[in-house]
Amino acid sequence: MTARITVVATAGTVSPGRPAARHSGKCLDALNAATADGVKLVQWTCTGGTNQQWQRKNV
């Protein structure tokens, strides 16, 4: 099963964090530390890398 989400990184974001799945304990990760639009997101062992640091924006 594939889910589609949109992640927006802009100035004025709030609540920095490292989302992790409850069932696996793995973190939301930008595959291969990619930064381009449309990058695939995966669950990966938490490393604390910048590709696992996210911010939530109130819209």
C-alpha cells in the first residue's frame, strides 16, 4: 500500500521534530537524503540526520 502526502518546508514553520512510526519505531526519512521535489519518503532506522528532521506548518 502506498500513501501520498505533501511535505512543505518553508519559513515560519513550527514544531520541529522527528516523526516515528509507533509499530516499528522507525523514522520518516527522505530516501537517500534527497532534497528535490517529489522525493520518496520511507521508514528508516532513526539516525538523527537532517533527512529525518521535519517541521509542521500550520495552514
